[in-house]
Amino acid sequence: MVGRQYDCLLNPLGAVRSTFDKAVASGSDPASFHRSDWGVSDLFRDFLFQNDGVSQVPFLTHSTVKWVRPNSLVRFRGMIQDMLGNECYVGAYKNEGTWNTNKFTDVSQFPMGPSPDTWLWDRRLLLCVPVPGQNSWADSTSDGSINTHAITANQEKRQRDTCSVSSEVEMQDSNNEMPDSPRAKKMREGESFPTENMAEAADCSMSLVPDFDKNNFQCLVKIYDTPESDLKLNDVFEFIGVLTFDSDAKDDKKDKNELENCFGDEELVNLPSSKVPRLHCLVHRKLSLHDMVFSSPTLEVHVRADSIAVGKLSLNLTNFDKSSVSVFGNRIDAAVKNLLPYSHCIPLTVEYLNTASLAPVKDYQTNRLVPGVLQCAEGSHFTIDETRLQSGTLNSNGVENTRLLRDLMEFQKVEYDFKFYKMKMDADAQVLILSEGKSNILPADIVLRFNPSSAGPIGTVDEEKLNAWRWYLATVRSLPHSIGTEMQKVVEDDMVAARQADRGLGTEDFNRWLTMGRLMAASFGETCLLPEHWQTVKEMERLRKDRLK
């Protein structure tokens, strides 16, 4: 069997060119390649998932960006924070009678003179960020590990000037060779440094790349051949593709890439290529909470019936004060962070409500969506500490923020402010409120008096047990649920009897009981509600009400 004639890891653009040339040679019309990839995705999926190539692909993070070779294959895990529309570029063109493509790159690989055989295509732009509130144990990129074969300086020109690395290394592409143009030099592919020079090259390159921290690291992902419905705001994805990042690039119009001329200057003015890496996506997959723990099937989320979020269940733990919340509240928060992938803690005060930006807001000066606290990934957990709330006056922003929190709890929606109009976006978040008495600001589905007997010493739990609990929580959340015909009759009879005994019970109470029944069944790994599960739910409700008296 003949091996590949290109290196998919270090020379992905060589693979793109090779498959393009073969498709053209077979008689395919390049004009038809706008909405297809002439076999590129299949090639990379085979390399990544059939031949375990994905384990060799380095993660792109705020720390590894200093080490990863531009124009090599990388993967980025993050949340879609903003959608910047489409970008036009010259997709296919003829140069001296030969068809070439600029797909999956920012810079033309061959001269583009005036030619009637030129096709303008478009691609989608997604601004992606590390998942807000992601806890360190759920971040598979946080160890900073990277495939050493993909290490090199990010700017080879500066590296040669500064570090005296003088050898010119030929790119590893047996089918095509790039011309020795200034732009092409920035795209040297398949390059490798001798082992003895690698540490020196890496040290030099680190001083040339801007310093990033996790909270300000952004990646501009360019998407091809994917329906808009497959990618939504706030979804968490793993994108695998070609990295382009130029720390030498000037942030002015004179140094704009040739392929960005069809795109409005205002769109990228705050996303210079010298500060925001570009990833030309070849393969992507949506990540679930399960993927943050182990590899497993896609997670099922809450369903919606009209405006009702079926399955949501917010919890208000009462009987806290400033003293007890500092002990037990901190322990609850630590437990949540250890068990759930994404968590946020909100210290609710009048000042916070009056000044915080909870809703994402569209900034038309930069044409960017400014994120808010409530723009979060699916499966996020919010712990709201209301014990800090004292008397005071809410301004208009405070009133609006209170409404946003209530909408998240009640409807599982977050309202985005686009200035000229507002749009409510679906969310999937758990909410826990810690308060002294029942919260009047944020009425939860379940109110439970917190009565700890004592505060024992904080024990340690080994990682194996933690992983087992994380897996358990992610798994039970994803289980399907049904109620058999006989159980439906039992549930209906019990609800009728409960209503006769207490005329104050309403639809919300019954919905809560059904949700608790589903969660109780799932906690035992069952997909059907059984009589013993239902009896346990009714007993829990009785005990809860007794505790509130």
C-alpha cells in the first residue's frame, strides 16, 4: 500500500492542493467546488478518526499559541461567542493555464493576475472563546501538552533575524512547490528544525507573540460548506483546521491580506491577524457535557413546549446568613466546581445588579457582540449568593438585570440586546440560590430550608472517584424518560387527590413533581418512572414542606 504523499499534520495545505489538483484533473469544474470540498473533509476525517491522527493534533490555547506552527493542523475547543457574518474571497482562479484554490487559507499561494477564470466564494466567520466558567478539570487543553513535531517559531522571518537560524527548509509537498514569494515565505509548510535548535527557536518565538491569558484569548474560526443551522451561538465545538497567525502583521490597511479585500474593514478592525489567530476549519464536532468527562454520545437537552421549558428545576436553599454562607456556601461552590464542567458564582448585591452587564449587547461601532454574564454554554451552573443583598434602590439597569435572571430561571432564555430590537435566545442552565429566607427577587421551583448538623473537616476525594461522579451526573442527565400507561393513571389519581386536599396547588406544582419523578428515576439509571420512584418523590415533598414550617 502506497502511503500519503503529503503530511496532513504539518502540511495540511499540501493535502488540500493535492486533492484539488486530482479533482480538476478528473474533469470536475472548479466552479462547482464552492459548496463542496472535493474530498478534503473525507481525507482528514480518515486521517483523524480512522488512523488516530486526532491524538497527534496539538490544542490551540492561550499558552500553546507561542509554540504551534502556522499553517499546520491544530484543534481549538471553545464556545461560539459571536457570529460575524460572511467573508468573500477568491476561491478558485487560473494562473498560467493552471487552476489553483485559496480555500482554507488567508494568503494566495500563487500569483493572482487579472483573469476571466476567477471565482468569488464566501465563508462564515465565527468568533470563538474558551468556554466561560469552564472548570480546570474539564479543560482537556489546560495541561499545555503539545505534539513536538508541530513545534516551531510562529514567525520564521523574525526567528531567522533574531535567532540566526539561517537554514531554509523546503516544504514537504511532493506534488506542488510554492514560489519563493514574500507571502509564500510566511506559509512555509512541513518545515522542521534540528533538535538542537528547537529550544533556541522556541525561546525566541515566545518573545515575539503577544501574551494572552485564558480570559482574553480569541480565535477567529472560518467555516466552509456547513449549513447555518449546524452552528449556533453559545454552542461548544471542537474545530480542527489550518492555523494562520502572523505576529509580524501590521494592524493597518496597508498590510491587509489579499483575500480579505472583499470584506468590510470595520468587521476585522478589532481582530487583527497579529493578535487573533485564524483557524480554517476542516472538521468540526459539537461537544456535550459528556465530552468534558469522557468520550460518549451527544447529550440530550431540555425540551420546550410552547414557552415552557420542560425539565428545568431551580433550587433555593434558605436559612443562610453571612457567617454560614462563608462556610457551607463555599463548600457547595467548591463541590459544584469539582463535579460540573461549567460553573459561575454571582454575588448578588444592589451594586452588582445596578452595574453588571448580564445581557450580551451588540456594539455597532465594532460590529461585535459584547458578551454578558448570562451568555453561557449549554449545561452551565449558576450559584447566586443572595445573602449579600441589602436594602437599596435598583436603577433601570438593576431592574433589567433582575428580569434577565428571572427569565433564565423560569423560561431558560436570555434576552440579547441588538439596540434596535431584542431577541430571546434559548439557554440550558441550572440555577442555585443561597439566601436567608425565601427569595422574593428570584422565585425558584423548589425552596428548601438548609439545616446542617455540623461543619466537619474537609476531606479529600481521589480523582478516580471524582471522575466516576462526573460521569454519573453527565450520564443521568442524558437519559431518555417515559411514563408507562399504568404509571400515568397512578400519577393522575395522586394529583387529583392532592388538588382536592390543597386547592392552592396548580400546574406549576404538578410540573415540578413530574420533573422530580424523572430525575429520581434517572438517578437510579432508569428510563421509566417506577412506583417506588414516585413514592419517594411524594415523601420528599412531604418532608420538604414540613421543614419549611
